[in-house]
Amino acid sequence: MIDFRAMTYHDGIDAVENALSRLTILRGEADKDVFGKLKLIMCALEEGNVRTACDGFHAMTALLASQDIRRVSGNIFTDFILDRLILCDNAFSSMAARGEADGVLYEAMRSELAILQPLATLDSETLMDWTRERIRETVKHSPGGPVRDTMSAMASAAWGGAPVKATPPARETAQRQTLMAEQPWLTWTYERGEMKEQYVCDEALEEIYARILESGDWRGAIDDIWNFHASYGSGKFLKSRYFIADGGRLVPMEETAAPETNLYEEQYNVLVDNAIAFMRSGRYAHTLITGGEGTGKTTLAMRVANDLPELRLVVVGERELENIGGYIAEASAQPLRFLFLLDGISPKTAGKCVFSPALPDNVMMFATAVEAEASSLFEQTVNLPYLPIRDYIECVDVILKRCGAIIEQDTVRSACIDAQADTRNKLTAASANVTANMLMSRNALR
């Protein structure tokens, strides 16, 4: 395998430029990409423009240090290559996620792995050595041969009584470049620590990282990489479980823990059993969840997603329903199970968008609506009635305990009865939050 440390800068430039020119699947975007910055450094060294090479190195290092690239290898450049190879969408990962095995893409990725393995061993110290070697060659061939820096040369001449001569411009430029290259360069290496679990498929990711980094020939990992994407998906779906439809794109959203209450336990069991049947390829039903404003329809659906880690949740607001065909197509290209939550639909928009075209096998629909008029479009309807006073008091108690507030039960009960009168018996999970916050505010003022 290529050993960059043992190369002269001439051979190193040729080796790096040759590797970058042969990239296909992971070819970057000109100078905006890390690979583009590396190519710029090589061109500058080849031309003897050390100032541009130094600037390019620091710009490349800034990109490597500031991008959202996880630290797994001990070298931030190697981390970048692994990120582009595994976590970023590319033609090969998308193909594998669809369960396809196009021969051309397969062989292209094999070739890419052979290029990336030695390239991933390149480090900042080697680039620094090549830059200094290039400077030494520039100084050696500058007019008058190698000299010390300008101030030293002038001082020696004056001390000896000789006339002081100005340093030739080429030599002075080389000296300035020498000073620039002698400044400390930020190293790309770091002490490798334990990988923090941040992504939804981290357990599988850790294994695939190890297989690649420990392999003597990365080409042998091609089947492992294909199988990984065929099982866990590609791109953002490797990182996140929850997504929101926004302007034609599925954007990752932060997971939120559902409140720990026993509200609507019967309805929850219906929904979770249905979702489990969907995940097991059994008989399941697309479901409409109805109830008054604030009854917790969305919260209950998200609780189902929270409790089933293998499920991906996509929240689609009513305004995004016109783009739902594209969102479904994006989900259907992944080997994952998706719960689409159509949040706050009306009969008009539901009838136009929900089941046209036919849904793929890996997509199940939940929808929420204040009214039940859209129920004819769904195979199953689950209704969340307003809370009886007993359940309402329990809900307020749960919120208070979660916040660490200690309030007498008689006070809580009295406040809940007042809320019952104010809402005309339309007690909901949302109004329970209002009552709890009011009680905590009063308690804080005492």
C-alpha cells in the first residue's frame, strides 16, 4: 500500500492527484469540498506557491474541524472519508438501500475503496514535510544559492566590512515562505475516545467502522457496506428516527419524550398493536385519531413511535399534503418502516392526498383530526374523548411530580374542578398543563 510518509513531495503530489482524479462516487464539489482543498494544496506545491499551499492547508483543516463529522478513527481526515463513505448519501448507498445491486456502481465502489484506503492515511505532518521540502528546493535553486534569512545575511556582511547587498527578490520570497511554513500547523490526529451514541443505528455503525478500519484491504468490505445500507438505510435515515415534512424535504427533528401518563391507555394499546402488526408484515389498518382540541392526539401517536425504536416517524402538516407523493417515494426507497403522521387534516385534503397513489408496504398512515368526517377514508378510527375529572386530576398530578412541585391534594383538586367549570367539561391533556403551570406559579409566589 502507498506510504505517503516515505515519499518525496514530487511523488506525493503525483500520488494524491492521481487518487483524487480517479474518484467517481465520492467526487466532491470543486474547492468547496475537503477533497477540493486538498487538490488545491497539491497544485500550489507543484507550482512552488507555498503561500497558497499553506493557506489551503489551514482552510482544509478548518473544514475538517468544523463540519459535523463524528470522531471515530483518531485522524480528522480519515473521519471525513468514513463520513463521506458511510453516512452521506451517494449513488452506492442509495442503490443498496433500495436492495439493488447494479454491477457498474458495485465495481465503481470497489475501485473507490482501493483509492480511499491509502488516501485515508494521509496526515498533516506529511503535508507539512512536503511543504518544507518544496521550500528548501526553491531556496536551493534561487539566485545566489541557499542563504540564511535576510537579516542574518545583512548583519554578517556589515560585521565583516563588506558592502551590504539587497537580497534578490526570489530568495527573499523563499525566505518569507520558509517563515510561513515554520509556523505551527494544527495536527489532524487526536486521542481516539469511545464513540458516543448519537445516531439511531450507532450499534451497527460502530461495527462497520471497525470492519473497515481493521481491514487490510478495504475492497473486501464492499459486501459489508452494501448489507449495512440494505438493512439500515442511507444518509439522514442512519442518524435520525423523527422527520418533519418541510418544503418538499424530510428534515430530521429532535425526538421528544411522551408524557408518562396512563391517559387513553385503551386507545394506545389499539394503536401500538396495529403498529406492531405493520412492522411484522401482518394485517394492519391506516388509522384516524379523532378528538377535541388539546386531547393529545398527536402526543399519543408520537408515544407509539417512541415505544417502537425500529419505526421511523414522519410528521406531515396539512400544508405539506400536496407534496406527500414525494415524501412517500423517498421513504419507499429505504429498507425501513415509516409511520406517517398526517397532523391536523380535514376531509377535503385527506381525500385528495392520503391514498393516491397506493401506499408502499413500508408506509403506514396515522392521521389526526378534530372531527370524524374523514373517518370513511381510513380503515380504523380511534377517538379520544374529553377527560373525566378523575383522570384530569391524575394528569395534573403527574405533571406536577415530573416538575418536582409538591402541592396539597386538596388544592390540586380544587383547581381541577375550577378548570372543569371554565372549560364546560371539555377537560384535555393540554388544559391539564395549563392548570399545573398555574398551580406552580401560585406556589412560587408564596
